[in-house]
Amino acid sequence: MTVLALRIFYVLGGLLAVWAVILAALGLSSARFPGGHGGQRVVLAISIALVAGAIGSAIVTSKTEKSEQPGINAPGTVHK
């Protein structure tokens, strides 16, 4: 599950970065972007979905990721 969650994070994070570049290009090229209340809602909905997905997959990845160092995940280990 860790590898799948990590891949999902990379995909959603990459999509979010591409979405940001697209929004910047559209916003700079057109003074009327996004065109009205309907366009604003669509842009907002896509942005919220991508951000929530990237954050959620990062949380899942951090909870399922295990360290490669011996003793880090051992119960009763004291960290200094």
C-alpha cells in the first residue's frame, strides 16, 4: 500500500503543479478569465479537489511509510 499511496501523491502533486501553471497562463493571457461565476466555481472546485487529494495522499503516505534504518520502528526505542 505504501508504494501505491506514494504514486498517488506524486500523480496528484504533479497534477496540482500543472493546474497551477495552466491557471497562471490563462490568467495572464486573458483579462476575463475565468469568465463569470460558473467559471469561478469550476476553477475553485478543481483546485480544492487537487489540493485535498495531494494533502490526503501525503498524510496516508506518511502514516504507512516505514524507515529503512534498523531500530527506528522498534517498540520501546528511545529517540535522542
